[in-house]
Amino acid sequence: MRVALIHPPDAIIPIVPCSSIPVLTAVLHAAGHTVKAYDAGQIVARETLQTDKVEHWYDLMEAAAADLEAVGSRDAEQNAELRRLQRLLAMPRSMIAELDDAIAMMRDMDRFSNPAIFNRKFDVLRACFQLVYSLNPDGYFNMRRVGHDVLGSPTPGLPDPPMEVFERLVDRILADRPDIVGLTVPFDSAIFFALKIAQMVKARAPHVVVIMGGSAIESNSYPVMTDPFYFTVLDYVMIGEGEVQFPRFVDAIASGSDPREVNNLRWLAEDGTIGKTEMLLVTDLNAVPAPDFSALDYDNYMLPNSLGTLQTSRGCYYGKCTFCSELFRKGFRIRRPDLVVDDMVAIYEQTGIRHFHVWDSLAPPKTLKKIALEVKARNLPFVWMAETKFERPYREEETIRILAEGGCRFLQFGFESGSSRVLDLIDKGNDLDDVDQTLAHMKKYGIRAGVTWFIGFPGETEHEADVSYDFIASRRDRLMFSGYARAFSLGTDTILYEQQERFGIEAFMKSEGVLDFRYRDGTEHWDTEERNHAFWVRGDFYLIMNSIHLHYSTLSQEAIMAVTGQERCGPLIRHINPDVLERTPFVRTPEVSVRHFRVNPQSAAGEGYAIAFHSLTGFSFDLDADGVRLLEVLDTPRTYAQIVTATGFAPERIHRLVDLAVNRGMVRAIVEVHDIHYLPEADLAAKVLASS
């Protein structure tokens, strides 16, 4: 059988291939089937991220906005579209001229390793990427097409570059006459694009079998497992793992037998309900062949050194976190560490890749130690990273030494919170006393560390959220990247959702596809918005998601810090010693640009206004006249008193404006390190360890 495997875009720059394509390619090849693989995100990037094209699309937006501004009496829909365009146009057009060079930088290790070059060019690349996926009102980042609307008629007007690429891609795929098109969706964002591609395939070739699967298949926004609507473009959905059941499914189609006897399947039954078979996990991971990367075009991924992805286990060896999806929590199984290293060798011999990301839900310390010993024993030239959690074995210096000698260069820890009380609510099993000892050993042996965390878990206070930030910020000499993952988002397949009464919450659908919670005593949870802005702009999640960490892990601490959000945007106001605050100068950050617009679609009077664009985050913020004036005078560093003199604003007004601008990363405080202080709950352990 001829199988076309497609990894749809997942709203991430195509840096590395997702592991599902090589895994499925291997098992299908072993079953005697022909595979062609398509990384649609990589293909969209290759065909759209070009300076001349993006400049053309930017100019089309300019013309569309000008046409709307000229309308004498705009309706609500026209005003909404004008505002959307203005926020996109706040990105300076001049950035686009650097796009081709930015892509070249991503493949040049010398320039990639220079923070001054990397920061600017990576900002350019991400800004242009966001524009491509936002140009049309239906674009993914506009979040308009949720639920059934995803398959609705397209909005006319501005081009939709990804969809135009999909049209050509589907023609190309169908020209090879596949019997089956498989769409793999490892992230929730990929389902949006997968459904679009499935719709195009079915419109052109109704006879081709279309099946979707992947770890993100259970989606609030697009409930493909339970809603018959989506089976207008899908023949089957496969839940759970596909290494065993997907080849069985393809075998059934090839032999003409009934595929509905295969496990893990969902389909539309004749009575209009969803038919299903029992979900089975892969019982023996040792029987699965090594990932096969032969069907992928590595030349078009954007990293100086290609990165291979593979797994040592399935499920989670801990499996208790109350926020985590059941898919990742349950059914822990392991692949023998010597076979994992065999997988690395096979990938290396096939592709030349020697940089690896162990992409487990949570890699056990014991497994990583055995992999390191095996890599060292075979004298293999591999460097690798893994995702894990703070555990007692990492407190042992011997464990860290073995990992370092066996090629480990980076460990990403699921940290979640700097509050022991919140960690207990999460049932994380982290002991904060383990953190500093572990980080000290890692620093000694040259293994870099990162953490992922979030705020807004039910029961967490605002102060505890601040403690989490400060816990990490006070340890940046040992923590390479702070993976702040934004405010907590509730999922339906979590312990928290299943035990709402235990946590004193009540879940509800805030809008289509967006789940939220309120407390059972009638109170709402605290507003996370401004802390979310402050922690996101000072976080490094975008660096982690784009696999920058393994490459930067070998650079100096100074170079690493120079690319972090914390270093680029500086401390929050509350971190500055009150004794020096009034004489502390503030300056506009170079990542911020301001654009003025003649018409304000949100104002009945129609007067002009301005929007600030932040290139590090891609966020846009409305500015009133006072906000514009503040950024103008802070082209030069000034203290509070000097800002008052330059603007004529009241001191109270200046303090509020500066606090907000600093919070959002638009203004930076110029302050000595010894005048930055963190909350005592976060800082004490770090100081005790540093002095010991």
C-alpha cells in the first residue's frame, strides 16, 4: 500500500522533525508498505518565508487597512478587521528586509552562536512567521476558526499563504496516488491544519482513505473523537499509539478486510454515532524498530546542527500530576537503554545526526544514566538532552558525572512552581530542597539546566506566583532557560477536571473550545494577565520550543544569558532596591517599535492612536498619548524625576506608566546586580548554597 504521512504545521518554526513521522515510517516499512512523508510546516516555511513574498503581503495589508480607514461609516465587522490589520502592521516593515539573512543565520553556527546577531535575527524570523500565519482573517493565530467553523468557507480578501501552499501540496501528494493519507497531530495546534488538509484531500480524491491520529487528538477546540461532524473529511481517527495498530489498519485496507476490527479506531457508524474499538497500548517497546528518518528532507530544517528526536519510554513513570493529560500519565513502559542507543546509532548512520533530543513525557533518571553509560562505553560522538523532573538521584554527584561523560548536555526539568504548597496541590512530588544541590552538580560537570513552569493553578495565590518567578530568576547562574509556559489551562482528561470538588472548582466553557474554571464559593480566580505578560517576556519558552537549548548549552554563561528574556528585558520594578529606585535610569528596550495610526477603530470619535510592537514576543499593545510620550523620552536613559521634567506628567502618573512599560518589556531599568533583590522565600536557599 502507498501511504502518505503528513505532519501538519503546529504553529512552531520548523526546527526539527516531529518524532511521529520517523516512528510510523519505520513500522510501515517493516510491514512492507511504501511511505512518502511530508512535513507540511517545513514546506510552508520554505515556500512563504521569503523577503519579497512577505513584503508583498505586508503591502497588501497596508492597502486593505487604508481602504477600511477610508470607509465613512464602518460597521462592527469592518472595525474589527481594521483593528486586526493595524496590530499586524505595528510590526515594522523594515524587519522583513532581514528575513532571508535571518534564515541563513539559523544554519550558520558562528553567527547563530553570537547573541547580538541571534537575538535580532531570531526575532525577525518569528515575527515574519507570525505574519504569514495571521495574514488572512482565518489564519491560525487569529483564533477565529474553532469548532465546526474550521471547515467553513474561507473569508475572501487577503491571501492565506499556508492554505495556498496546502493546495499545491495536496496536488503533489495525490499525484503519487496514495491509498491512504495519514495525518499525525502531536500538538493541539496541528489539528486546525490537519482538518484543512483533510478537507482538501477529500474534495479532490474522495476515494482516498484519510485517517488522523496523534497525541493531541483529544482537543477541546476540535473534538474529532466525539463529534460526527468531523467525519465529513475524515474516514477514521486513531487514538492512542500507532506503532502496532496503524500497520494493522493499513494491512486491513490492503487485504480488503474490515479495518473496523483494528484496535484504537473511531469512525462514523451508519446510525450517525461514533463507532469505536478498544484502545490498546504498545505492550513491548523493545519490539518496535528504530525511527526511520529516510523519508524526511533534513536540509530545510533551521538549525546549524540537525537534531534527531527519539523516545526511551511511553507514559509517565511518575504519573500523578493533577494537571497532566491522561494520555501522558498512564501506561508507563520502557525501551531497553541499549536499544535506545542502537536507535541513535541507526539514525546517525542514516543521516549523520549526532545531536539528540530524548522526547519522553518524563525520562526516568535511571534510564538516562544507563544511556549515558552505554554511549560512553561505545565511545559514540553523541550529545543529547532530555526532559525529566527533580528527583533524589540527581542530588548524587556521581549520577551527574556519568550523565556528562555519556554526552548529556542539557536537562529540562518539569518544575511547575516555586511554592511547596502549590506543588502539593499539583501532586508533583518535587522537593525544592533537591533543586539547588542538583543544579550545583550540573554546573560543575557542564550540564545546562532548564525548567518549565506556569502560574494560575487552582488555589495558587498571586504571591506564590511571584515566588515561582523569583525562585528561578535568583538562580540564573545555574538555570540556562526559564520555560514559562503561560497561565494554567485546564484540560478535560486531567485529575483536576475529574476531581473538581476536591479542588473546590467548577469547570465551564468560557468560549467555544476554551475551558476555564471558577471557585465553588462563587469567587473568580485572580487575573493572570499582567503577570503573564511580565513572565512571558522574561521567559525563554520560545527558545525551548524551537530547540535552541542544546546548541547554546556549550556556550559561555555570558552568551547564554544574553539571549534570555530576563537579560534582555531586565528586572521588574519590585526587584529593585527601594533605596536606589528613584535614581535608577530607565530606557526603552530596542525590541520595541511604535506605529501611529490615523484612525482608531475602537473610538467613536475616530481619533488616531498608536500601537507598540515587541519583537521578542510578537505582542502588540495599544498606547495612549501618555504612553507614546513616555517611550519617546526614554530613547535616552532617564530617572523618574527626569521623566517628569521631560513630559510634564505628574509623578504618580509616571510611576504607573513606567511600571506597566517595564512589566511588558517595553522599558528596562538600568540597575546593578547587587541592587536586585528577590522575595525571601525564593532567594534564601540560593544564597545559603552559594556561600557554602
